[in-house]
Amino acid sequence: QKEVEQDPGPLSVPEGAIVSLSCTYSNSAFQYFMWYRQYSRKGPELLMYTYSSGNKEDGRFTAQVDKSSKYISLFIRDSQPSDSATYLCAAKAGTASKLTFGTGTRLQVTL
Amino acid sequence: NAGVTQTPKFQVLKTGQSMTLQCAQDMNHNSMYWYRQDPGMGLRLIYYSASEGTTDKGEVPNGYNVSRLNKREFSLRLESAAPSQTSVYFCASSEGSDTQYFGPGTRLTVL
């Protein structure tokens, strides 16, 4: 079993929809959680970074972590075609730990 | 600021050939990483270097060697390429355990 599980999609939504992406993890030691966005044929870029449980909002993006259920989410409001990309979740146990990535969810936002 | 650069962008090798993937960063980061990305497997860490002069194995180091040439450069060498090494390779860098910044990737095909 992978330490971080993610539905590969693809997920297709119309422009303006609210998008919900999620990951589950198995390692209780994970405390730092990230979402990366990866456009086709490009390297991943950090989108959101959260520590422990709770919510973090940045513009149209909201990241949520529920450590009790080992569940992390990313919500995108008012989705745009430019949001079409693969979204990777990642987690690590401590500040000096290595990142463990999910396999990524491919999102397509249609006009 | 170019960030993280990788060369080459594309490469085709025959089984048994060797090659070196080059990575350089201009952000004065101490830590550098090599990942491979395969469909359904996500990003997997091959090797990393926490600081100049040190290297450590990641999740999938077999068949690879690395050199941290100086603070800026971190190379990945395939001594005898195998078809199982067909993948997209990403280099990343970070300041300590902080956010990782990724390069654009090298698409490698081994025939």
C-alpha cells in the first residue's frame, strides 16, 4: 500500500465549478502537507503548504487537512480552463524528512 | 533567475548505453534531489543531497549514481541504461527542508 493514495482521475468539470481533490495517507507521523500543480510536460510547482490539521486559503484555492481521518483536500473555486493540470499531493513527517507524493489527479476544466 | 535547469530535455538511449543528466540551480539552495515520474507511480525519489559534499539514496536508487559537483550542480548518471529506466526525470532544490522547486524535466527513452 502506498503511503499517500490519490485518485488518478481524470476529473472533468465545467468552467466556474467548484473542484474538490483529495488524498488519503497512512503514515501517522506526517505533519506537513503540500499540493503541487503540474502542467503537461512541465515540472511540478508548489500551490499550497499546510502544517498539521486545519484549513488554509489562498485566493481561489483552499487546502484542508483532517489528521483524525488522514485525509487531505484541495478545493478550487470558480475553476478556470487554466486550472487544467495534474494536481499532486505530498506529505512529510518532519522538517528534515523527505517528501512522499501521491500519484496525481488529472483535472480538465472545460469551457 | 533561471531557477532549476536540466539538460538535456529529451534523450533516446539504447540498452547498455550510459549517460549523465545535468541539473543546476541558481537559488543558492543547499539541498538537491533527483526524482523519476512514471504513470501510476507518481514521483519517486532516486537520490538526494542535503548539502554540498553529501549524497544519500532515496526510494529507487538502483541503476543510478549521483555527483554533487558543487553547491549549484547535481548530476545523475545511468551507467548501463535499461528499458525500465524509461521515465521523466526531475531535479529539484530546496533551502533545507523548505519548499522544493522543480526543473522542467528530462524525458528519457531506453530502447
